[in-house]
Amino acid sequence: MKIVVKIGGSLADDGLEKVIMNVSVATVGNQMVVVHGGGPQINDLSERLGKKPVYVTAPSGFKSRYTDEETRNIAVMAMVGNVNKKIVSLLNLRGVPAVGISGADGPTLIAKRKDKLIVQEGEKKRVLRGDYSGKIDEANGELISLLVSLGYVPVVAPIAMSSDGELVNVDGDRAAAYIAKAINADVLVSVTDVPGLILDGEVVRRLSMNEAEKLVPMIEGGMRKKIFAALEALKIGVPAIVICSGLMENAVVSAIRMESGTVITK
């Protein structure tokens, strides 16, 4: 099978070794690509450099980071220079030949720089300019497919390139979705620190696209963004998405078999 595993930034410090153990077990007999986030690591480095992270709320209700040029540079340092290489080194330590790249390499991820954000503040809206986040337009799977064909596991940081050659910060879940589509992956496994979508105290085991769309307004926090990204992945042609905990025993293998987590399909 061809698999894309997305590792959430919440697991890029505590629990990362357990996650990588689960990922490395799942590479046996499969072709795998790893995509990771790094929001908490960006925040940590920003604070250490004396720059307070700024979050804004869009009219749609989604919360996002305001990424000015300095924050973009911090994001590159935190994700490409730190998180990416930690994952690569842990995979290599377990005998999995891993190669770290960013979405700008190739280029693999091409995104439109947002430049300005529409921000909801109470009853009013205002425009914030100078943003260096991006919305992915397309993904090119050639570099990743070449690495996979040579026996490597590519590890991709969600930094993309704009049409003007600028580096932009993109959402890790959406980056994973577009990469999964570009390489015709069989399944996208979104590894987080919870066992899946939890409603009324229970893990929702299976959802159709229509069922997930109806649930989006009822879901809060980071899981809402993950469900939204899963829906986007289905719409662009990814066959199945599984949201699972990376801290459980054999988590990724179990998710690939669709025996755990929340499975979302058309």
C-alpha cells in the first residue's frame, strides 16, 4: 500500500519516539510518506526569540496564526530545521532510511500567498496585511515518488513555495491531503494525541463524507480543522482518511487496517 502519515505538531516533542516506533513498524511492506506539523514548536521558538505569537479568527470561525515575515522565518527554522530533522533521525535510528525535505523542495507544494487576512473582531471585520501563510494550489509528487522508488521515506515539512518564489507557511493537514493526492496514496493517516473524533464520550468509528460535513459545525478546536482537512482530501480524490492516536500500540498499522481511529470515506 501507498500511505501518507501526518504527524501533528502536538506529538513532535512528547510522545514522538512512540509515534516514530509505530510509523517504522508500518513501513514494512508499504510505501510511506510522512508529513508533519509544528505549531507548538513555532510558538516555543517565537517566545524564546521575544516574539509573541498572534492568532486571529476568520469570519468562518476558524482560528489561524498571523504569519508576518519574521514569523515565517521562525516557522522555517522550527519545522524544517528542528522538527523535520528530529523525525528523520529517529526513523534512521530504527533502520528506516528517511530523507527530510520541505514542500518548497522540488517544488512539491505550490501555494498562493494570502498576503492579507480578513479578521473577525466582535461584530467588526478588519484586514491584516503582510501575511506569509499560503493556500495550497497544487502538489507535485515527482520528487517524493522518486525518493520512494529508491527505497526512502520522505519526511515533508509544510513550507510551500508561492508562484513568486516566496516561502509560505501552509497548514500541515492540507499539505498531507494534497501530497496524498499527488502520489495516489491509498490512505491518509492523521496521527494525533487523541484516539479519533470523540462525540458524547465515544470515538466515532466511521463517517461518510456527508455525515462528516454535517458534524463540522458541532466540532470545536483542532479536531474541527482536521475533519475539514479530511473532507478537502476526499473532495480532491484521496480514498480514505483515518484520524487516530499515535500513542497507542501498533497505532499506524491498526489505522491502515481501519481497525482503530475515525475512518472517513466518501
